[in-house]
Amino acid sequence: MAFAEVSTTIIQQFEGIIGPENVILDAERRYIYSHDETEDYSFLPDVVLKPGSTEEVSQLMKLCHAHTIPVTPRGGGTGLSGGALPIQHGVVLSMERFTKILTIDELNLQATVEPGVITQVFQDAVKEKGLFYPPDPASRGSCFIGGNVSENSGGPKAVKYGVTRDYVLNLEVVLPTGDIIWTGANVLKNSTGYNLTQLMCGSEGTLGIITKIVFKLRGLPQKSVLLLIPFVTNEEACKAIAEIFRAGVQPSGLEFFEREAALKTIDYCEKVYGTKVTTPFPSSMDAYLLCELDGNDDEVLMRDAEKVMGVAERFKVGEILFAETSAQKEELWKIRENISPAVNAYTLTRAEDVVVPRGNLPTLIVGIKEIGRKYGFNSVCYGHIGDGNLHINVMKESISDEHWNTTIPEGIGKIFQLTVTLGGTLSGEHGIGIAKKPYMPIAMGEANLNLMRGIKKVFDPKGILNPGKIFS
């Protein structure tokens, strides 16, 4: 597809739709929108547009569609797969002015939200009313809720409560042609034709631009307990996962991280936040599980905590820490949530997030380390292991640029091949974007990819919306 350049005449038309103050042309400000949290990728857009209403988005898309100008939608810029990077330059369409929580319906346990609302702001707003929106990606303090929908984000609480798409009832979407649609209805059950709402969730901004989201909510759990369980090896920690569920326990969070990840994060937190971490991470323990249980009954929570400890003690485990105070809980979660920025502050990384059936986690993590030794890289592993979703940060450290750009991608491909062999797939929540696009044939057959291409063509006949993502 040959895309048109953004001409001076087109710029003037953009300014007429959204005002000159919302059209960014200077290179320094455009650079902010050229990258996200994916490695060191950067693609400078020709122009950044900041619409403030659905109708403005529609007018902009009609103009870009008529002139075949590529458009890349952008949320908070926290992505890890390059899904919001303008690789064809053109227009970046930033949703940063869509910041309203429009309604919180306490009777029907629903909320209608614009896509530029920060996830934690939304969570806090419903919490004030005794309600609960569970999806909680690590970047929830800065990521946009619309980006969460586009990437189908998860987070620690997904193990009990599900991922973003499990809470989306309906979406207002501007199609690449500029047409405005609602994808479904604000109801809990809907068997009326194809499920366009779920199709949009996880589509990475390639099918339409989300301008309103209707979420379902839950009642807020009032109590929680938190355990930190140390293991002698990664493999032992992974073996314990399936047994916890077999014991009849449903954690609200079950997170894994290596000792190396903890140590890098402790150093990072002390430098960035100026707070000293008091939790010990002895050298005899290589891996840790952070297990949270929530609910409304202290007796049930304590009984389940005892079951978890009983299961853990059947493995090579150290002294289990029961977090008794809010400060202890906060410190443990701060360590877990800051692993990714801590590792990225230490060195350039390639961040992958594979997912396998829980029972295959021990084989996966042993295989990852073997592949690292073979291809000459170190990795830090952590993640939402209760879902079988493991994050792998491949660290550049002293690796040469040539080795980093040639041999390391081959090694990452071997990790993906192992993952698929174990019944898994390439991404649990980061998406494909551009970073994993070359590896899609490992997980998807040509028939699958052709179906996706066909869907893309129906929604976006000129291929202007977020081009070059997910598949060729």
C-alpha cells in the first residue's frame, strides 16, 4: 500500500477540525509520540493530532481515509510490543484529551468511560462507591484504559477475576472510514450476531478507534492476606503453582519473580523512591511466589492461607513471610510492580510475555535458561504465573549490537517455539505489535493469518489504521 504524505493543505484541514493548538508539528514535541516502552524503537510521526470528541475523530478519519494517510492511535505510551508506534510515519492520533468518567451506574454495576482515563484513576473512582474494577496492569498509574482494551491487558488479579475483555460490555468505535458504531449493548448477555465487542478487544488499534467504553463492575472485596513464599529454585516454584489450585484455593494474585529481579528492584526503589526495602531475599533462595487471597470472611481467608502454606511446604521452600501490616503488603507489591522499570533501568531489554498451561511452567522456565546459555544472553523472569503467563526480560548487558540484532532474535524465536510446543502462545497481555510480528507463523497457521487479514480488510479497506502491526 502506497500512503500519501501529510501536505500543508491537509494540515490546515486538521487545524480546522480540532484547532491549531491540538495539531503538533514541531519535531521536539512529535518525538515524545515516536516511542513507547518497547526497547529503543523510535518512529517520528509527520504530525500528532489530539481530538477531543468522537465527532472530531470521525472527521479526522474521513479526511485521512479519503487521502490514504496512515493513522496510528495512541494511548498512554506504556506498550511493550510497539503497537502504538507510527512505523509508516503519517498521523499519530493521541487520545489524551478523552479523560472523562462519564457515568458510574451503581444499580447495574456498570461504568461508561472515555479511553484516555488512566486505569488507576478509574479503579479509585469506582472503589469510592464500594465497587471493583479488577484488571490491574503494572503500569496502571500511567496507562490509559483504552490502551488496556486494545491490548486486552491483564495484571495480577487476572488469575481470579479475568482480563480486560471480561469486563467490556460495549464500545463506541470510529472505523477507519470515519463511520461511528456501537459494537454491542449495555447488557450482560448478548447473542445478537457476531460479537464485535470482543473482536475489538486485543485488536491493537488496527480495526477502529475506541472513543467510549462500557465496563461491568463487581462488588469490592473487603479483606485480603498476602504471603511471600521463597523457593530454592525456579523449577520448584513453578511446580507448586498447579498444586495450589489442585488444593481448591483460588488466589486473587499469584505472582512469580526471581531473586535477581528482586535485588535489582530493591536497588531501583531505594534510588527512585528513597525508601529502604526491609524484606529479606537470602542468597539460598532463587525464586519467590507472591500469593494474595481476597474476600470478605477472615476465617475463609486464613483457612485458604494455611492450605497454600501446606502445599508450598511439600517443595524445597524457605521461611514463608505472612504480611501482617498494610506497610508490608505495600512493600511487597511495590517490589513486584517495579521489576520491569528496574530491569529496564539496569540495561536495554527485550520484553516478552509468553503463556502456557500452568502444569508446563517448570519445563518452560528450565528451557528458557537453557536457550539463554546457548545463545549467550541472561534473562530475568517474572510474571502472572497463576495464569501461566511468564514475562521474560532478555538483557543486553555487554552483548554487542551485532549479536543483539542477529543472534538474540533467533534465541527468542526458540523460546517461542518451546512455548508453542508446550501448548502455549506468544503473548498473554503485551500484544504482538511490531516486536513479535516476525514470530506469528510460529503460533498461527497461514489459514489463521489469512482470516485475520480478511477481517482487517473489511474494517479497513485502505489499510490506513495502525498499518504494519500483528501480521504482514
